[in-house]
Amino acid sequence: MGFGGISIWQLLIILAIIVLIFGTKRIRNLGGDLGSFVKGFKKAVKEEDKSLDDKKED
């Protein structure tokens, strides 16, 4: 069982190397930044949809 020919053990080794290179704090910050980006993007899409709906009603 794997992802495109990559086994779970290979993924774990790659993850361990990434953690060693960047450190857990930097990865955590990157995850938080990505989460903030996704939230902002969803909010912008909702606002755009709402403005388009308002224009259709006029």
C-alpha cells in the first residue's frame, strides 16, 4: 500500500528529514500561515459571491 509507488515507510523517512531540516517550530508556523491563508481565501470567495448576488438582485 502506497501513494503512487511510495511506501508508508518512505513517506515517514521523508517527513523525518523535513522535520530535521526545518524544525518543528518552523513547520508549525508554516501550517498556521497556510491555515490563515485558506480562511482568508474562503472569506474572500464568500464576500465575492455575496456581492455578485447583490448585483443580480439590482
